[in-house]
Amino acid sequence: MLRLTKLTDYGILLLTHMAADEACLFASNDLSNATHIPSPTVSKVLQALLGAGLLESIRGAKGGYRLARPAGEVSVREIIDCFEGNIALTECNLDDGECEQLPFCSTQNNWKRINEAVRGALDNISLKDMTEKDFMPVFSLKKVLSISSIDSSSKENYEAA
């Protein structure tokens, strides 16, 4: 089963809450109260988001946290990457993936394409999208024929055109 960790879920929840009022500075305790996430967990998540450059921290009595960029410019993939690392559905899609089956695998290229499709889909969903209650992601997957799958008569017709 593919599942995001709770910290990732909390990160998206906190950022979505903050994106609803981008001009506001948010105190950690206020975010905890608004989202019902325990305060120590909120602090941990905020520190991770700060370290990833997704938040800015303003010190002082009237300080707090705010988005580092407009919500429309922050992708869900960036948030997931902050907590989970690069998205890799299979071992061969990890940056340092060393799958034992690699020399014998007939599906590696397809898994790479699928992994890129998932990454691309998450890149195309912004934090601003996540603030919309009726948001419906629309994805378009295109199946492209490889030259080797076209029979030779079709290939000759294609080349003649």
C-alpha cells in the first residue's frame, strides 16, 4: 500500500491552513489549536518546512510563520519531498537504487515512466489548489507508441509521409 506518513499529512494540512490567509503570520500554538495537531508535532513539522525553504520565520512578540512563496507556486510534490524524500514507487526509481533484479528486469523503463507521471501529477497540484474545497485534479495520460510497436508496412507509410 502506498501511504504518506502522518508528518507529511500534517505538513500539507498546516500549509493549507496558512495558504488560506497568506498575509497572516501564524504562531505555532495557534496552528496547533486550529488544526488539532499536538503542539510538539506542529513545532517539528514547522521546523522541517522551514528547513526546506517552504516557510519563513519572523522573530519577535508579533512574529510567527508564513509561506515563503505564494501558495500557487508551492507544489504538493515539494511538500511530500520535504518529509518523504524523492518519490520513488520502486527500488529502481530511488536516487541510489540498487535493485538486485535490475539486470533481469523487463519493467524498469515502465516503472520509471509511471514514477515520472506520479511526480508530474503532484507537481501540478499547488498548495492554492489544496485550499479549494471542490478542487478536482484532472490528469491526462498519453500512451505513446514506440517505433518498434509499429508494423513494417505502417513504418514505410509513416516514413513516406
